[in-house]
Amino acid sequence: MADLFDGYPLGEQWDEMFGEAGGPRPPYTGLHTSLQPMAGEELSARADLLSQTYRDAGVTFAHAGEEQPFPLDIVPRVIGAEEWSLIERGVAQRVHALEAFLADVYGAGQVFADGVVPRGVVTTSAHFHRQAHGLVPPNGVRVHVSGIDLVRDEAGDFRVLEDNLRSPSGVSYVITNRAAMSQVLPELFADHRIQPVADYPSRLLAALKASAPPNVADPTVVVLTPGVYNSAYFEHALLARQMGVELVEGRDLVCAGNQVSMRTTDGQRRVDVIYRRIDDEFLDPVHFRPDSVIGCAGLLNAARAGRVTIANAVGNGVADDKLLYTWVPDLVRYYLAEEPLLANADTYRLDERDTVEWVLESLDELVLKPVDGSGGKGIVIGPRADEKTLAELAVKVRARPRDWIAQKPIGLSTCPTLIGGRIAPRHVDLRPFAINDGEQVWVLPGGLTRVALPEGELVVNSSQGGGSKDTWVLSPPRPAADLEPESPDLTRIEFTTADLADEPPSPDPGPANDNALAQSQQQQQSKDPAPLSPRGLGPSLWAGPAAGGDGRVRRGGQPC
Amino acid sequence: MLSRIAESLFWIGRYVERADDTARILDVHTQRLVEDPWIDERRACANLLALMGSPVPDDEADTERVLATLAFDRTSPSSIVGALSSARENARGAREVLSAEIWESLNVTHNALPQQRTMARRYGPHSLFRFVRERSAMVFGLADSTMSRDESWLFLILGRSLERVDMTARIISTRVLAGDAAPSWTLVLRSTGAYEPYLRTYRGVVDSSRAAEFLLLDRLFPRSVFAALEQAEACLAELERSPVRDAARIGVAGEAHRIVGRARTMLEFMATPELLGQLPARLEELQRTCSLASAAVTNRFFTEQAPQVWVPEGVA
């Protein structure tokens, strides 16, 4: 039988599936075994089914003004339990540090006084908003949702490429990818223990509710979207639907006397938490762009008055600025007194003459990124750029070095991907999503793996024609001692001698609602003979008079 | 519920019903052109276009034109393709309240339209009409089985009922106003799906006053004007239900309810011969009722100010 992976080329980069010896890496063994005997045509047929599912369900991404089905590759990406644990801790650590930094920037500014980050870096950032100064969110959380972009370098280590603390998108595809994949390749799921991703919306809702202004008993949460023409509209709608909250546009909101309300068929209703997916500049025409029609006038004042929470907070962009990125490892050490678990990519700041000169000389060996760019726009990959681009770049860099950072190119890891009926290596990255509810930072197990579909392409951004992969985080094998469920499983009826009091009751029985007592009472209950379980009711009750004694419910049929 | 979402639901109801009814009308119309040897094609097409609100001069009207205007015009919300696209666009904006299945069925319908169009060109339009009828039935069937009977459902059904009143009134008008180029009552009944229920109800021959009576007044046939008005009224009553206040002691709370109720009572309490005697006027009144009611519903539930533009104070 043909081997699906025949002729799979291994390059210099780290390959997600295959190690140096050519065999699959441990997390991929199961997947490799299942896929190997499949013919390319069969996998292609399933991939067609997969994209049909997406077209029907309208899982789309607006690219250049057109709604397109979001490309999902059929070969999943697998992350082992140990690797994941490092990512999880590393991401949480980073979020904690950045959270502390933001509180500092829009508060006391201790980090500047201590000389860790020059004040100028922050004040020259386009995303630093003086309007947000002194605006303390109710539970102290500014980064409710974040997406930390990771790549794997040639040595197989994960490195942080950038932080997204404003409104990182893509989490909806994590949820829908999983749902679609489990329909198309159910047998793969049976062979693996994959950590579920479906509880993201409920986690998000809980975090948003936790951030509501104090003294609100049952906070009303809304998702604020720019509208159906936004490229991530699908995501906004999915999150709102799965959280069971309203999806509002700016024109649905009205702010009067520092109280934000939404227009409903029953008149206006108070809004407490706004999960906004609108950029700062468009959020509030009073403070930012006066020509914005997708925001709501007065929002920021209401937030300052403590009547509404804006999530993510205004001004977060200052901490995911690509220039500030170079200081994040220092921030981790400064605020948390820990060593960063996830390293940055090797990055050069163009703040000294010497560095600028050196960068200008070696433009063809570096990756230059504009600090305010997002979505892969404006990035110049030196080794692949032509003379003209480099010359233009040199002029721009010389004119405004503050606008650029230089990075050594990372040989992004590759992952087997179905291209035209064959499996071929394509570059991937990973965006884990983290939710901060004020108590802890929870990292969604998996995150979005983006894949650059053109051969050799390094920019994986979906606005540059990238696709995605379902990302599996394997569950760690349960330690033997952990096999018993932590909470008593009430559906199981067991009674052992250990439950019997082998000593006479102690003189003090404790309070009546004592846990042990309740538990023992439940055990007592379950010990009673003839519990009212459906099976115990016998055929007579369940099957009706005409059942013929086989215990099955007969379906009524019309006499012919 | 958000006003914007309510409006979307109302219009999804209207658009899907409109696509359905238009498909039925066109299906009967194209069949009739084929089957009736004495028909004046231009007159019949011109009449149909005029009734559907897009009149053209007699000499330009032909089947091609009818199909282009009422079936395939992507830009006009009164064509089948346009209505289904608008319904889908509305559903896209209201995705978080519609059940995923309804959205999916509207989306699949919309995605299949180009292919249906090609098929219709090649094998005749019947397949398209059939497809549209089935898809609309699916949308409302899914709504029936997956939506809670809350406000969202009421707005959807309100939209559907008002559209149905309007379309049925227009279909009856094709017979009443067209003179000698008019379709027979049998065809009129068939284009509302009422032919078989009519035959079973009156057992036999189609007679003009009985057919008009059936389409206008039957309480049990769901596509009759009366039944649709009654349903719209029930939706409005439910939507406007509020604690008893002094204001609510007299009449009804909303203008839309008043308009629909008046039309319903007109049909209910006017003697049938009297009604049929001035049928053209009554039909026109019914169509006007629909647009008035729709405007009143918009006014009452969806009022939404024009997008606000914040103008910073000028420094003179």
C-alpha cells in the first residue's frame, strides 16, 4: 500500500512530526500510524468534505473585502503534554508581567523611575493613550484575553514572536476546527486523548463577569463588533452566541450620564461589561477619532466613572508594541523576579547609531518589522527581498529608526500539510489564547496553529492567505493515585466496609451539614433496595401493555 | 432583544416568505405560458410584472424579462435571488440569536443559488422554483422546531405573516384586475398552494366567488389572507403585552396592532357578497395595510437613530 508520507522532504528546520532519524516524534506516533496507510485520494476526499462543512456553516474570513471559507488543513498539529505545560506556564508568566507593566504605565510609572524601560519608548508609541491614564479596571485586569504568538526555532524551542493584548482574533477557528475535524476524522479522535477546547466561551464569560463594576449583582455582558463587514465578524458572532450574550454594534449602544445602555425592543437596557472587538481609535469618538461611527460616544468616561468595564482595556497596545517586545524578558524579571520561561526571538532595537548602521549593512540577512504593523503587513524578510525593496527599506529605516525592529530570521518549524493530494512540509506558528479572570491566567489548551500554504512562505497570517490546523494538546497520562475522581461520583453506587463506621460515633458529631455526613447519607440512600433507576422499573412500566415482555419500548405503528 | 436584531428577524421572515410566494407564482405563470394555447404572452407577463411592483411597457414584457426581474435580479429584494440573499445578509447580522441550523440552511441556500441559476438556464426554471419552495419550507420548519417562542420567534412570524397577506392579496389581484388575460381561478389557487385544500373543502368545481372567498376568508387554510392577518395580530398582541396600565384599557397598545386588527375585522364582519362586490378596492386596501403595518412595526420596535457623528466644537 502506498505510504502517505513517502518522499516527505526534511529540511533544515525543525519538523513537527518527524525527528532526525526519520521516524515520528513521540506525540505524533498515533497520528502517523493512523494516517500512513491512507491513500492521498482518500485524505483529499475527506479534506473536501471538511471545506464543504465550513462553507455550509459559513465559517468565513473576510479577505480583501470578500467572504471566504477559512482554509483548514486536515492534518492536525500535535503538542505533547510536557511541551504544553511549558507553553502554558510561559504564556501565563508573560501575561502576568505585561499586566503588571500596563498597570504601571497607566499608574505610578515605577518601571520608568527604576530605569528598566525608557519612558520615551512608551510615550512615543502610537498605542499609548493618555486618555487611559489613571483608569483602574474594577478587578485590576486589563488583559482579559491575549494571544501570544509562538514559533519553534531550528532547535525545537518555542520562542515568542509577538504579544497580542488588544483584541487577538482566531479563537473561534480553534473551536470550529475541532468540531469539524471530529466529524470528518472521528477515528483519529478515538485513538487520542485530546484536551477539549469547547469551554473557552464559558471561561471567557466568567472572566468578563468577574471584571464587572462592583455592586452589580448579575452583570450584563455584550460583545461589541464593528459589524458584518469586519474580517473577524464570524468570530464575534460565534463568541456572542456561545456565551449567550448580545452581539452589539456601536449604533445599538447609547451612553447617557455615564451609563451605557443598549437599545432593545423593550427600551434601553443597562450594559456592565463590554467585550469590545473595536480598536481603541474607533471606540469612543469623544476621546479618539471623532469621525468614528462604529463606536459609542462617552464610553471611556463611563469606564472612568466605574459604571462599565471595557475589555480588553483601552491602551493595551502600548504593551504589545513590537519595540516594547524587546523589553518583555526584562519586565518578567523586574515584576515577577523570575526567569522568562519562553525566550524572545533574537531582536535588535534600532536605538543606537551603531546598531542602526550594522542593521543597514546587513539588511539582506535580517527580518525588518514595522513596530506598529500587525497582520504581517510591512514585514521585509531580508534574505528573500529584491534589491529595490531593500533600498527602499534602507531609506525608511534611516529616516525613522524608532519605527522598526530587526530580527534574525527564524527557520519556522514545518508540519506535514495536505497540498494538492500530497503531504508536504509547510511552515507553522502557534497562537495560544490566555484568559485572565483576575484570579488566574488560563491558557486554552491548543490555540490556533496557522500554516503558510504557499511553499516556503514564512508569513502565516490569515490576512496573507494563511490556513490553519486543528491543534491537539495531548492529555498527560493520569498518575495512578489520581485515578479516582476528585468529587464523589454520585452515579456510581459502591458500598464498602470502609464506609462503615468501625468505631462508635465520636461525642461531637459536628455541624449538621458536615460534608462527611452528607456523603454518608448519600451512601445510605444508594444502599436502599430497588432504586428508581429506569432499568429497575421492569418491562411493565416502560414498555406498556403491548410490549410482549422483551423490555423494549415498542414504537406505535399505523394499522395497515 | 436588540432592536437591530428584531428588525433582522422580521425581515428574514418577510424575505423568505417572499421568495417562497414569488417562486410559487412564477412556477404557475411559466407553466401556464406553456400549457395555454390561447394566451397572450406579452399581456400576461406585463400584468404579472405590474402586480409585483415592477411595471414595464407591454411590448417589452416577455418571459425572459419576467424571470430576469422576478427571479434572478440580484440587486432587487423583490426577486427570488435578491430576497434570499437579503435574508441571508440579515441572518449574518443576527447570527447569535438564530439557531445555527437556520443560519446554515439560509447560508447553504444562498451558496447554491449560482448553481441553481445555471440549472434553471439549462433545464428550465421549474427546478429553481422547486428548490426555493423546499428551502423556505426548511427555514421555517427549522424555526418551528429549534427556536424558542420568544420575541425572536414572534418577529420572524410577524414578518412572514405580513408578507403573506401582501402576496396573497397580489395573487388574487392577478385574477381580478387583469381582464381577459387573467389566469383562471384554478391557477390562482394553485399558485398559493390552495388548490387541493380548496377542492377538498368545496368538493368540486372551482367557482370564482368561492375561490376568492377561500383565499381571502378561510380560517383554516394558513395562506389565506384572513389566517395570515390573524397570525400577525396574535404576534403583535404578544409583543405588546404589558402590565395593565390606564393607557392599555382602551383599544390596543400599538399602531401596528390597530392597523392589522382593523383589516382583520373588515374581512371578518363584512358580508361576503359586499366584500366580493368591491374586491379590487379591498385588495388594494389590504396591500396598503401591509405596508402601513410594516412601517408601524418599524416605528414601534426598531426605531434606530441615524448613525451619530460626533462633531467636536469648532474653535472659531
